[in-house]
Amino acid sequence: MSGAVLPVVRIQRQDFDVAAEIARLTQGRADIGAVVTFSGLCRDEQGALSALELEHYPGMAEAEIARIAAEAVERWPLQGLTAIHRHGKIAPGENIVLVVAASAHRHAAFEAANFLMDYLKSRAPFWKKEHRADGSEGGWVEAKEADAKAAQRWYQSE
């Protein structure tokens, strides 16, 4: 569809600025009619969690997310796509992930953002470890079955 779009994929320890990322994607563009963003934050799990630690294999995680982002660009007519995922120790209330999808029309932007988030929640190569507020170390977080089912819908007709 819109093969000239090169998705931006970053995995970083430092926080990101949602407004700055939207501005970077849209600045000087008159062909964009819709921007859909999703920003995921760390929850405190009703006060039980002091931090969530995210680990990844550098290089592999970027390549896998870039592959899925390129698939989104092929599936929908996008003018831009950004995916940022943080790693390291993240406190409740802090940003974890950002997806920004830009298109001429809202439907493509919503679908692409949903597609990419379903992948990031269920299949992206990240490992999450909980750190509890009482000082104990929690276990590794398993992917939720609901997230895996949500991701399957994109491949039902294949």
C-alpha cells in the first residue's frame, strides 16, 4: 500500500515525550488526517508493585518489532508509524510503550495501532519481572491468554 513509509522503532531505557513524538511524525505534513496514539503505563497493581523490570535481547527485539511495523505499513495506507518500547526498571505511573500511527483517515490509523499493540502485548521479545512494594522480588510475568487471542485475530483469514 504505502511502501515508502519507513516505520520508526526504538527500544530505549529513557522516557519519551508523547507530544514530541506526534509532532515529529506530523510536522510539515498536510496529507495526515488522523493520528492514533497508544501509550502504555506501568500500573501499581493496587499498591502491590514498586516497579516492573523489562528485559530484552538488544538487536533481536528491534528487528522483530521493525518486522511487524513493516507488516502494518503493508496492510494499511499509513503516512507514518512509530513504536517506542522502554526497558529497565520502570516505576508505576511511568511510560512503558508508545505507538503512533498516522494516516489520511482514522480507520487505517486505528487498525494499525491496534495491530502493533496486539503484537507488542503478546509476542514481542520482552521479559517482565515484578518488584513488589513490600521489598520482595516478584516473579516473571506470563503473557495473558486474552492478549494472545487478541493478536490471533489479525491472522484468522490466512
